[in-house]
Amino acid sequence: MVFVTIQELEAAINYWRAQSPSTGDALQLCPQVSVLAGPYAMLIVQGAQRIPLDVLDESARQALKEYFAR
């Protein structure tokens, strides 16, 4: 896989949110959602449909890897 689509990012975010819901009064996001939210927002702002995996940081790639391996 060279790219990840906006739909795949959204699905991964929803998966991680279900696994570890937001907590506390501030509704803190789990680490996986936190690292995926930035690239997801960037795609929305740019109106893009996909992003190259190599521009994501290691923690975002790891969150996606674990999501796809489930």
C-alpha cells in the first residue's frame, strides 16, 4: 500500500475511538486517534482523497498498520 484514502483514515479513526473512547472532562483522544486526526483534517482542508503513507509519521503508520491487521 502506497497511499491511504480519506475513507480508510476515517474508518481507522472510528475503530480506534470505539476501542478507546475519549476520556475525562476534556474528552481526551486516545494516542492512535490523535496521530490520525491531523492527516485526516489535512485531507479535508485540501479536498484530497488520499495521502502517501511515506508522509505520515511513524506513529500514524503504526496506528494504521494495527488497524488493517485486526
